[in-house]
Amino acid sequence: MPKVLVSDSIDQVGIDILSQVAQVDVKTDLSPDQLIQTIPDYDALMIRSGTRVTSQVIEAGSQLKIIGRAGVGVDNVDVTAATRKGIVVVNSPEGNTIAAAEHTLAMMMAMSRHIAEANQSLKGGKWSRSSFTGVEVYKKTLGVVGLGKIGAHVATVARSMGMKLLAYDPFISHERAEQLGCRLVDMDMLLQEADYITLHIPKTSETTHLINAASIARMKPTARIINCARGGIIDEAALFDALKQGKIAGAALDVYETEPLGESPLRELGKEIVMTPHLGASTEEAQVNVAIDVAEQIRDVLLGLPARSAVNIPGLRPDLLEQLKPYLQLAETLGNMVGQLAGGRLESLNVGLQGELATSQSQPIVVAALKGLLSPALQERVNYVNANLEAKERGIRVIETRDASVKDYTGSLHLSAVGSLGQHSVTGALLGESEMRITSVDDFPVNVPPNRYMLFTLHRDMPGIIGKIGSLLGSFNVNIASMQVGRKIVRGDAVMVLSIDDPLPEGILDEILKVPGIRDAYTVTL
């Protein structure tokens, strides 16, 4: 039975889900060395923000198949090291959406009305109403940086409160922004026009210190900023100086560059800043939601099923994953086949999406094709997590094309690879919901289902050649399950595809190549 280590506190419902398929050990507050010593025994690791999964931990996790972070971010996981080892990393991108959005709105209101300072003052025996005059958010302009699920919910609620909305998100269409009541602008305009700025973006090399001294200088002196996303997006030293000098009116922070927050000068500030200790996801409902979400994904991966929210493989919503699943298997099968036909050192792979498939999300299909392409050489070392990385390290150039004009099938997939045996191509499609068909080989039309053992020949289209191949295989006790010939013109070149019950005995391929009219012959094992 698989073993799962839970190294941070999670809701019991997550433990119950994992216990359906695995032995679950809860060991919290492990030191880095203790985690490294413990992890070799486990197939899966479930964490929250408290555990740091370093490259050393990943290297020690010789049996690890999946790391699950019960939350949105994976800042505490070395995703690159996990990818290199073929370990799936999953999170819960939607489990705490409402909690994080509501905390953002609460922080905005608390900052605007000095809730925290007034509370402390009153509990201290004072009645200082005049000291805590606030501002209204009604008719103020809110600049939303990042219109993902959390940012979109904040925008929706803020709009209902009578706020005007600006948004900056280079990955969102104008149509989507308009649906949310937002005017899509560039970052510079947002900084200049917004009364409130709320951040809902991941921390990356591009977003680190996005809010710095220069960007703060472009804000209104009455502007207020809220960060419940990721620490490090705001340059805290620049923010402290701006608040201290009155360059902006306020800030509300739930996340920090270093957590737990140490001896930060931000602590010295008064009512111009509201601070909470990373509480964005800290609701009872959110903790249950993320525990269920991540535990289900760990369970599925341990059962051999795909993860729906992996951060290092193409993540798809469950409904899209269900639609594409048959095509992922088709892509992997065709990739395996064309890789064996092209042979040896592979130089390039062209993935062509045709018909209705040309409008689908392509990245998962490309990864599936790469997994199939590399499987003959790498065996179990290649999977959906590391296929892209393995291809890149081997210098395989990957090209993606789309052609919606192809109407032979509802959707088809054309793979072309260049290797030491030359350039070869295969095309495949689905009949019904999941029945695979190979519809062309090297652009010769055929219609055959993939088979465990297959023999391909390129030959002259001439009388008797099929009989000679059949007789030769029979003399070696090779049973033919099916046979089909594809040709473009009569008496020209043709391709023959034979499905056989067993691998070809040694030496028979050389005998086939001696048959008059045979130009080439290849075997494929799927």
C-alpha cells in the first residue's frame, strides 16, 4: 500500500480521503534534516505553508510521485527539482478563492475606517472618535492587478459597493474585463488613476518588487494599496519610506517578504497600515476545501489517474481534462510510433492539430506526444511531468501547428519527427469517443487501429508483393492479425501496415528487405 506523509496540519477530511488508498502518517514540525531522513519511505507528501520542500528533500524522496500543497502558492516547493525527478506538484488554486477575496475586501475596509487602531484605542479605555475619521470607498477607483479568480471576485464585490474598476492583466481579454465591469489599462495608468490598488498575482522574477519606489512615486498621495497575494511583490523598504513620508495614504498587508515577519520597520507604523499574519486562506471553509482538493489529487495520482491542478504539467479544469483525455492517449500512442519510425537520435517533433482539435488547448497534447516520443528510449523515466524538460535537454525542437480546414475527421493529430532514420510522420484520429485509428503513415492513407506489435513496409505497388511478405512471415511462424495497404497512385509507392501477434524473430527484418520491391521496413512496439 502506498504511504503518504502529511507534514503540516490539514483538516481531517483530507486525511480521510487519503486513507482510502494509502497509509497516512501525520508528522508535523519536522526539521529540515528530519524531513530528509523521513521522506525516502513515502510515495506522496502533503504540505501547507510550513514545510519547505527543498531540492535536498526531493532528491531524498526516492519513491515520491506527488507533492501536494494545500493552498494556492507553491513558493515553498522547489518545483524545478521536482519536475526534473518526474514528481507531480499540485496545489488548490480555487479552494481558498472566496476566503482570500473576502480578506482583501475586509483589509480594504479596515484600512479605510481605521478599524484595528480604533479597536485598540477603545479597549485601552479611550473614546477618540475624531482621531479615526475614515474615507468611503463609494465612487472611488479600485485598480485590480491580476484578474484571476480571486481578483475577479474582488472586482465583482467592489463594483456592487459602487466602486469604479480599473484592471491590469496582460493575459485577460478586454471582453472578460468588461464582463467584470473593469476597464483594462496598462500598469502605469492604473498606478496613476487608482485610489485603491489590490494585488492578485503570483510572485515571479517579473513581479518581484513590482511595487517599488518608482511605482509608488506614480501613485496619488491619497492612494492606498492592499496585498493579500504574495510577499515580495511589494518592496517593503520602499513602502515604509512612502508611508512614513506621507507619499501614499495607506497600506494593508497580509503577506511579507520574509515570513514569519521579524523585526520589520513596518511594525513601527500607526494607523496608516493594517497588518495581518497571512490569514487570507484562514477560514474554516477554505481549510476544508483545500484539504479535500489536494487530497483527492494525491489519491488520483496514486491510483494512476491525472492530477487536475498540477503546476508542473499542463493543468486543466476537470471538464476540459475529460474532453481531452482520449486525445492525450492518442498523442502518446502516435508519439511512441513516430519516434520509433524516425529512430535513433531525434532532432525535432512537429505536432499538428487538425479539424476541431485545432481550437483545443494544445499544451497537454504536445506533452503527451513528447512522452510517447521519448518512451522507447527513457522507459519509465519519462512522464507527463518531465517530458518537456527531457526533450529540451536532448535538443529536440518542438513545433506546433494548427489547421482547422482538415475535415476528414472531427479532430485529428498529425505528428512528424526527424531522427537518425530520416523524417517520418503518422496521423491519427478518434472514432466515437475513444477508439483510436491510424489514418496515415508517411502521408500514405490507411485506417488501422494501433496494435502492440506492428510492421511497416515501404514498397512498390506491384502484384505479388503482399503474398511474398505473408509467406515469409508464415515461414517464421509469425501470425498476422490484420493488414492494410495505403497508396497514392496505382503502381507507385505504397505503405503496408501489418498488426502481428508477437514480436518479429531476429533476422526476419533483413529477409523482408531482400524481397524485390521492398524499399524499407520498420517494426514498432507500442
